[in-house]
Amino acid sequence: MELAEKYDATSQNLFSITGIDVDSEAICRAKNGIFGRRSFRNLEDSLKKRYFEKVDKNNYRLRRVIKDQRSR
């Protein structure tokens, strides 16, 4: 999100996102771009609104603009 904020649309050509975790369930949630409320306790509301959409009472989905940058 920080790179997208700094470089706008060109950030898609500058980097990809790779994540690792010993918890396979966490990897599955991350691949789907789903994050719980607690994931945002240190994130500014403006960034949450810009990069995530509410799925249900407790979960948010990463918007496509960032999700498409993850490695496959």
C-alpha cells in the first residue's frame, strides 16, 4: 500500500508481493485477500477504505488494485 501511495498506478510494474507463514490457513486467507478487523489496528482509516472492502461484520477483502500485485 505504501508503494501504491507513492507511485500510483506505476507501482504495479515496480514490485510484486510474496508472503510466507508456517500457518497454512493464514496463507489461504492471504491468497484470498481476506483480513480480520484486528489486522487494521495500526492502519489509518483512509488507507483501509482505499485498499479494502468490507466483506462482513469482521472481515475485509483486499481490493483488486493491490491483490493483483501478489506473486502467484
